[in-house]
Amino acid sequence: MRGATRVKFAAGAIAIALAATACSSSSSSGSSGGTNANGVVNAWWGDPQNPLEPANTNEVNGGAVLDMIMTGLVQYDPKTSKAENAVADSITSTDQQNWTVKLKSGWKFSDGTPVTAKSFVDAWNYGALSTNKQVNSSFFSYIDGYNAVAPASGNPTAKTMSGLKVVDDSTFTVKLSQKFSTWPQTLGYTAYYPLPASFYTDHAAFLNKPIGDGPYKIDSWTKSQQMKLVPNADYTGTNKPKNGGVTLKVYTDTNAAYADLQSGNLDVDNGVPNAALKTIKTDLNGRFLNEPAGIIQTISFPMYQANWNTAGAKLVRQGISMAIDRDTITKTIFDNTRTPATDWTSPVLGEAGGYKSGLCGDVCTYNPTKAKELVAQGGGIPGGQLTISYNADGPHKEWVDAVCNSINNALGNTKACVGKPVGTFADFRNQVTNKQMTSAFRTGWQMDYPLIQDFLQPLYTTTGGSNDAHYSNAQFDALVNQANAESDTTKAVQDFQSAEKLLITDLPAIPLWYQNGTVGWSSKVDNVTLDPFSVPVYTDITVK
């Protein structure tokens, strides 16, 4: 993984570029002979939460597929995390607020229809419109006219954003509501992918078998079982598959997936169970990667529940955080594939990019005596017991139990905290997004693009599309907006960190640890690597 710095886009005609500071990464074992270009890779997967629409996907399972079958204006280099033009030929501005986007010629969707300026403009308008109920709607909030299509209350007064204009088939313009110097760097995220005309004319058919402009296309999809992806012959980008396709196999038990990996029935497993981390190198004869990633794990609280949104509850949350022995848990449960978190971002950003070691201070430092004092001072745990909800089909039981044991020991109460499993990831996420949580629940963030903004705005601004806690602080929102408008890199990072410091006392989410990307693979495949988001680079995997 690579830490990237926030880049200033100076006034004048400028093309998108992201300066990145690269660090070394591991790689798979070298090829031990010829490769089979038609060979199919069998890979671990989990059911997506929502239908596979770009603006309605903000979790890793759905995102992994959309990144394979779709390509946006920008893509991120799998080795350096550098943002580079993909469908875009150029993205330029003279004032950092009014942008002109020009597309490369010859780009097509897998149904053979051309990718045009309208493909982007229509998709973004659809994603923003509140009546379409897309979870990524807020990613369009900086486009002029967003408030008309997605008002804070009431019905929309327009169906399209005034800031989007199609000039011709290969050109469109974007007017933002304020200066946003790094806006082009965000455009590789899922929400900004283009959509074909068939998305609107036969929506149901699209949802059953989504169509994109990426390196793969969907051959078949049996929901809750598997999805077969094959190379997209119409793809003209730089990431052409080096295999004959990928079959994503749905597992509800990470141990079952790992057993299949060991037996050769699965080729790539990036959902490795925690219990396997101590022996995986031996089990797989070294076919294993463990790399820093742009991922942070947290515990969030339902701020929409009155008993969790009081001055006393704020003290309780601080006490709970101080009752968690992060050092011991990351060593014993995760075998050092996690690092205790001391802020709400990720070390891969680097200090220049916004990561601040120790920013959380005492609140993220294990102190059982102070923890017990704060919980008592706050009136005790709301409801009398802390439950931590998590999806049972992921590798979470061990660490949730360990966190609860740490809290129980610190508070001197064996029943103060207990884990609360929910069957599947999709079920769990539906409960979260439907505001059905009554106590704490696990949350994690895999960066969408390597900017500090992405670790703060979507998760903690009032209208953030991934604000699972439903936290709201007007000062936090104002500081994020101020940071986005800054053209000076250093000042922008300072503004973001000023906003982040508000989370120390408000604590809508407790930082737990920064997560490494891990993946194991079978002896049937080679060239397995992870991108900066901890997702396997499927196009590069070769089959022996």
C-alpha cells in the first residue's frame, strides 16, 4: 500500500495528477512455468448489501464487483495509489470550481454501446436524486444544484443538477458549489461510474445482470452462490485481464473458505479467518501477503437513539474506548496484522496527507481505572449492557469477544459487554442503514480514494452517505467544507484535522485498529497482489 499526499491544483489549465509517496510491497511467488490465458480464477466473495448500482454501493463486496466491470473517469494505480486518467482524456479548471471533462474516444460498454458524456451526466444525476434513494447520493453534494435534487427536507424541486452540462458526446462541464481543489482525485470512486442507456430503459434487467465498461463483464450471477465474470472484449483500457475470467464464490463461513483454499477448491482468499493467521504461511507454503492498507476498524454508536445522544453517554463512550486493550488484542487475535489506531484515518496517507499519530490521545489509550470512572460519571452504560453487533459470516467473533472481555475486566463486571452476531453481512448492513441498532456495532472503512477527506466527510458529516452513527456537528461540517475549499495542501490538512479533533470528545465511533490487507492463494495461480484498498488485483492474476 502507498501513502499519498493531498495535492494542490493550481489556477490555470491543469490535468489531474496525484503525487504519491510509494513504499515497498510484497508480491506473489514467481511463475513456475507457462500460464493458461483461458484459465479461470476462483475467488472468495460475500453477498453485496444492495443491488449493484454505482451510486447505491458503498461496501466492499459490491464495490469489488463494480470495480471489475466498470471504469470511471479516473482510476488508481494498484501499486502506487496514484490517480490517473482512465475514461477521461483530461479534467481541467482555471479556478478549481468550474471543470471541463473531455473523454477518450472509442470507449464502449460491454453491450457495445458507446460511453459518452451523457453516460456520466445521466448517471450522476440519477445517483444524486433523492427519490432514487441511492446511498452514495452525498458524493455529488458539491455539484451546483445538488440541494434542488436532494433537499435536506421535502421533495426535490428538480430532477437534474444545474452544475452538469453536456457539451458534446465527448465533453461535459461541472460547476461546483465551491472551490474543491482535489475534486478530480475523487472521481475513481464507485459512485462516479458511467451507466449505459439500458440502465434506465430496463432497470430490472440491469440489476439482474449489470453492464459496465470495465475489464470484465458478468457472464452469469446466481445470487447468494456465485458470479461468473469473463473478459470484456469491448474494453479498451490499460487493465486487460491476464486470465480467462474470475468466478466469485459466496461464502458465509470464512473457515469453510479457508478449507477450500487449502484443498485447492478456491484460488484466492482475501477473507482469511483470524484463527488461520498464525499458521497461514506454513499452511500455504508462503503463498500469503500481509500489507498495510487504507482500512480502519471502528465501533460506532447509534446517535439516533436518545439514550446514546446525551452528555452522560459521551462520557460513557470515552470510558468504553479507554477500556479496550488494543495492544494486546492486535497481538493475540490478529498476530500483528493490525496496528492500534490513534486517529480516524490511516497511516498509509502519511503525515503530509493527514494521518496524525496520537491525535486521539488519552481517549484511545488503555486506562482501565479512568475508564471505570468515566462510565460511572456518565451514569452507566445505556440500557445496562453494551452489545456490539457484527456480521457472523465475517471473521469478527474472536475480536468482538476480546473487546468485550477487555471492557468487562476494566469495568469489573462480567456482563457489561457482550457480542451480538447477525447472520450475514447483507442482513447486518441493512439493520445499520435502517437505523435499527440500539447499542454499539462494528464499522470499518476501506478508503475510496487516498485522501484524508474520504476518512472524514462520508462518515461523520451530517449528510455523509456512510454516516452510520448519524452523528451531526455543525462545526465539524463547516471545517470539512472549509478544508475542501483550500488550495494550499498544508492548510487543507490542518482544517481536516481540526474537524477530526472534535471526534475525540464527541466519539460517535471508537477507533480500534488500522488493518492490513491479507490474502492467501492456491498453487494453481500466480501474480496475486493487493491494491491500495486491500482488494486483489484480479486482472493481473495468472492461472498455471
